[in-house]
Amino acid sequence: MTDPQAIQPSALDQLPDRDPEETAEWQASLDAVAKAAGPHRAAYLMRRTLERAEGNGIALPKLLETDYVNTIPTSAEPSAPGDPEMERRITAWNRWNAAAMVTRGSKHGVGGHIATFASAAWLYETGFNHFFKGKEADGSGDQLYIQGHASPGIYARAFLDGRLTEQHLDNFRQEAGGNGLPSYPHPRRLPWLWEFPTVSMGLGPLSAIYQARFNRYLTNRGIKDVSASHVWAFLGDGEMDEPESTAALALASREGLDNLTFVINCNLQRLDGPVRANFKIVQELEAQFRGAGWNVIKSLWGSAWDELFQLDTTGALVRRLREVPDAQVQTYQTRGAAYIREDFFGKDPALAELAKLLSDDKILECFHLSRGGHEARKVFAAYKAAVEFKGAPTVILAQTVKGHTLGEGFASKNANHQMKKLSVDEFKTMRDLLELPIKDADFVDGVVPYGHPGADSPEVRYLQERRAALGGPAPARRTHALAPLPAPADKAFASFDKGSGSQNVATTMAFVRLVKDLVRDKETGRRWVPIVPDEARTFGMESLFPSLGIYSPKGQTYEPVDRDQLMYYKEAKNGQILNEGITEAGSMADFIAASTAYATHGEAMIPFYIFYSMFGWQRTADQMWQLGDQLGRGFLVGATAGRTTLTGEGLQHADGHSPVIAATNPAALSYDPAFAYEIAAIVKDGLRRMYGEAAPGEDQNVFYYLTVYNEPMPQPAKPSDPGVDQGILKGLYRFNTAESAGVQVAAANAPRIQLLGSGTAIHWVLKAQRMLAEEWGVASDVWSATSWTELRRDALEADAALLRGEERLPYVRQALQGAEGPVLAVSDYMRQVPDQIAQWVEQDWSSLGADGFGLSDTREAARRHFGVDAESVVVAALAQLARRGEVKATAVKEARERYGL
């Protein structure tokens, strides 16, 4: 029978063999080794040969997986500077206070996570003592993405450093009364400490990659040299299952982001049990990152294993470590030496012989305690290698034990993520293990005490000296006293006030034209960051390519196919546009990095991210919350918005709901402008509020969501009423009356109705205004509702003021006060959008919207289907007036029949 391996095709088979005899000799040598020393020895030699080839620059496929041992051998470990014993004592205090904080909080039912920091303590402490640069030195310092569940350990260190008090710790997860600490890293809740919100799984690693990339962008564009900044992302091995966690690995390696290090805490456990019960998560992650082009450093075993590896003369130990699944490793952590001897060593005769040389204490030390992530020297070696590696990002896979030092009740137990407290006896055992000077008498009424060696103790002085040498405390967020950006010239905005005349212009194009003018501004133009996910041509932005350039760290290494055209595809190292490819999540991560540069780097940048509206909030709403938490500023632009303006694309692509989702985010100012001059007014005021002179009481830490449309329509001139600008910004103003619109109504006392429209729906409403007058003798006033959401928020604030005893009238009620007749609101979104304000409108209220799934058809057919076209507006208006007895009921039936509804 033919050996199937002998007939497997190979890419090398397509190449001529210049020396078949030599090739045969190499193959025979491999066969001889496999026969004499076994296949494991043959595989070992092949791996070493491939590593040598790679080291010599010979182009061969890289090994995606190495042995289950430390990447840096003990003999190559550098000596760590500093005082190891002092750092051990500091870490012990932090371990204690982190556990005490969560345990004390559990008595109030607020809980917390103990086990994560217990496993990762040395991963953080080594960085704080030797690597993480603070913001008080030159540059911007390092950016730290802290694993959310490890926050108690970071608070404990800030307490030891004097930045937090016992009162703060006792208010962990209790923020309502003041002096509280948020559960996880939340900059909006604790803006002097936290820079980056990370606990929404997967967003931390994604954001870290784009932050490192944005650092390069700032440097290459000459905005600020932040080449000394390093981005550190601390992640969980379970978290890496989130698609966002690994979505941008290729970007990081493609752009050579050696200013980025991932530190993955491989404690082999997720929330309910093992991450890879029947497999090995470390090996899987190694292959994934190596395949994506990352430098991989494994720090798996502590120094107690050195003796075992030296005794492993046959390679049996390394082979066994490769084959044992993670869940079994977890079991070893909780079992005695006899079990480990039988189950681990007893599987191989060579290992059984090796085990005879080991005492039970040695076996337990190795399998219960000794992990690479728990030893400062091992972690230091990995970190040093990471920051010194050039040309690619680095991931450190550090193996730890979840619940380390918390006692047998915690370590490696499946339920430890949900365990919120230790008993007094468990704390006393922990105290003895950590060698802390805490007395039994300090446990008053069963309450675990916080521990602190004293503000002038050697430990605190050492901690502060190390941080001073590295540039100040960390983590820390700095809000720089930046001078307000000068406002662009009014000409850029005023040009939209006269309208477009007879020319049809989509509001998408109006926005792009505005941006073209703003990026030319001598003072602020270079601070704009245009972001688009591979749809620039869809939105008419290709004219920006040659003038601004598309950012690429390599510049343009090819001649573009359209180089002879005026609007050719130009990439440049100092390019201004971030054209991200087909990734809304990546584009949002870009936006977050740019929108917070005022704090991260002390440089105010003005990002605008333009996208198909249905692929914004629908896909990346979690990142919008991250943006609000991180206090980001900028403009999100949902283009081709509305349920009926892009109907050829079908069900999923018809956005009838993005303003609903946007309304749930307190930091988002959501606008649905109908006309070009409205867009100009909103952008102008947004620049003032976020980057210029904000009014007293205005929160600058907001972002704007504007919906714009791809439907070319005549753009009218801005009404001359002086209250128009205020109405645009507050959300509602009267665009015209029946009289000012010039529509003729026969009867002097004709019935009247107020028509409210937003976005593209204003055009159907204006057509309905004419039809109502000319065909039914009904007068109507048309109002532009630029923001249903801002109207609602203002009304809610008025209600809250009333409860405080303050008289305040909601703006929507002020605006409509005295308006004659009922109100009919129309939008290209589900009725829930305009209905946000219904309860504050004194007049009779009714609304029309595009509820349900989208469909593929013409705009006209879709609007008829959803009942929002001009004819449907007319019928709905007549029905409202008929209910009031102001028109005959038969008029409604007649209208339906006339229009074929």
C-alpha cells in the first residue's frame, strides 16, 4: 500500500531540484534520526534547524508553535534592577488590600473580583517598578490598558502611594455618595486616574492597537513626537475569545507597531471554568499571534522548574507538558503529590524515573506555586525583551494561577471568579504566607483591616522613588490646560446660508464640502482627522485623497493606477486621512484614540468618522459607550441615513433606528439635520463647545452624531428669523408658515396643522404642505426638528428642575406655544424617534415613521410602503383634523382613494 505522505503535493515540487542527490541525503538523515532516536528527536532537530534558518534570514515559513516552555531560558535572563525584597513587600501589601477591599464591599452587596489581580499582581508590579513611564517626564508617558477585573489591585497600589484613602477603598463600587471608586476603569467616573475603559471584553486589545497606531500617526504627521510612548495592554486569556480582541492583529504587525505590548494573563480560566479544557490556550494563542506576525514571548514556568528541566535528558518532560490539557493542569493545582506522581509522571517510564529524584515538596512547589507570571525576574526578562524588540509588536503569554496566594479555597477553583470574599481565617493564612505585620487583634468584629506600612515607610519611599524615576504616578490621566482652538473663519459656514439655488445637493455632499473648507484653515486644519471605512468614494471624499493624503507608515511604494487623474489615490507617511478598509470597529477605535488625544497627549485633534449609518450604532454601539466613558470629542457622521434613502440595499441596510440607539448614550448629541445650513450651524457650534470657549455649565466631553443623506435635493436658503440658530441647536424651529411658503388656502378661517419633519422627511412634509392647501384647503406650518433627542433631554431637565422647586418650561413647549392646530411629526425613522417628545407637546400629537424591516425598492415605493410619503402625510393630517371636527370625515376616505393608499 502506498504511503499517503509520499504522494502529498508540495509547493517545493514545482521547483527544479538542482541537486537531487544532496536532497536525498538530507531526507535519509532525517529518516535515520527518526529510526534511531525516535520521531520526537527528529521533530526537535527540525524545529531547531528552522529556528536557525529564521535567525539567518533564510525565507522559510515561521514556526507557529514552540515547546511549552519559557521563550527566554534561565541562563539568558537579565538581572532585574532594584530591591527584590522591597518589591516583594510592596506587592504583598497590595495583594492584601485588594482582597480586603472586595471582602469589605461584599458586606454591602456590591461584590468585586479578587482572583484576577491575585494571579496578575507581579505582571503589574514589575511594570510599575521598572517599565511604565509616567506623564511627568518628557513626552506623553506610556498608555496602560488595565484588565478591568484587576482594578482592586490598582486601587490598592494607589492607596499605598497615598493617592487614595481608606474612605475611598471603603467606597469601592459605591459612588453615589461621593468619594467612591468605580468598579472598573472608568475615566468618566475617575478622570484623574483612569485613561482607558477596558472591562467591555475585547475592546481593550482593539483600542490598544489603534492607540499605538495613532501614536505613530501623530509623530509621522508632525503633530507631536510621541515615539517614546509605549502602549501596554493587560488582557485575560478568556477575553481573547472575543472577536474584537484579535481583529486587528494583522494591522499591528503590518505597520510594525513595536511600540505595543500585549500581556496576556494565562491563568487558564475564564468566568465559569477552563478557557480550553481539552486543549492548550497558550499554544493556541502563540500560533495565532505568530501567524499574524507578532513577536511571541512565553513566560510559563517559575524557577522551581529549572531543576526538572535539567533532569529531563530525554525530552519526556517537555513532551508531557505539551500534551496535558489545561483542565488537567488546573486539577494538578488542587491535588497532592501522590496524584501528580501517578497522573503526570506515571504516563511515561522516563518521567517516572525522573519523579523518583523529586521530593513531594518539590513536586508541590512546581505544580502549585511556580509559574512564570508569579516571579518578578521572569516577568522582568519578558518585559525587557518586549520593549527592546524592534520591527513588530510583542505579546507576552504569562502563565499564572487564578487566585494565587488566596488559599486553597480559591486557587484554580472553577468558581473563583464569582467568589467575592475571604473568611477571617483565610485572611490570617494569607497574612502568614505574605509575611505581613498584621495582628489578630486588628480584626475588630470580624472586619478585615486594611494594611499600610506608613507614609514614610521604606516601602512607600521606594515605591514613590521608582515612580519618580519613571516619570510620575501611573496609571494617571491628565487634562491639560489647553488653549481653546481658534474658531475657523465664518466664511466656511456662512457659504451654506444662501442655499443651492436650483442645484440638487445631498446633505452628505454638503458635509464633505464643509470639511474640505475647514481642513484648509491655517490654524486648525491640520488637526482634523478624517476617518472612513473604505467608503470614501461613496461619500464623495475622493477629492481629499491627493490634497490630504491617506496615512500609511510606508508612504506610497507603488505607482497608483489612477496617477494620471486629478483625484488619484495618494498614500503618504504624513497623510491625514485614516482610510481603514472594511472595519467599522477599527474605525471607531481610531476615532476614540483621536478624540481623546487632548488628554492622552495634550493635543486637541478633531476627528470626524463618516460611515453608512446602519453600520455605525448598529454594529459598534459598545464602542460608542467606550467613547463616552473615555470622554472623547468629535463628530460621528451617519451617511446614507434613514430607512428609505438607500432602499436598493435591502432589509439590513435600511437604517430606521440609529437615532434610537444614539439617544441611549448620554454623551452623544444626536442631530438629524434636513438642510446644509443646519449642518454648518451644528458643526460650528460643536467646534466651539468641544474645542473652543464652552459656555458656563456646558460639558465639553461630548461627541456629536449627525445623520446625512445621499438624496440630492434643492438646499433652501437659511430663514432670516434671528431665532433660527438657537432652534437648530436646541432641536426645533419653524421653517415656514403657510403664508410665508406662499401656498394658497381659499378659506380665511381654514383649519391649520403643525407639521414637524426631520432630515430627509422635511421634503415630503413640504410637498404635503402644498397638497393640503391646494387640494384640501388646509393651512399648515412646517417645522424642522433637527434633534428629537436634544428636545427630550431638555424636557427631562425641566422636569427635574420642577421637582427641585424651580419653574422651567421645556424648550419644545416654548417653541410650539400658541401654534394653532394639532401636531403631526414625520421622520424617516421608526415612530419611536419623534415620539420621544410627545408627552411635552400641549397640542394633539400624532406621528409617522418607518417602522419594521427595510426592503429593496425605489425610494418612492418604500415611502409609500411605510406610509411616510407626502400623500400619506396628507391623509394622516386630514385624519387628525377630522377627529377634531375641523374637516369632514369623508375627506379622509376620499384622500385615501385619490392617492391609492
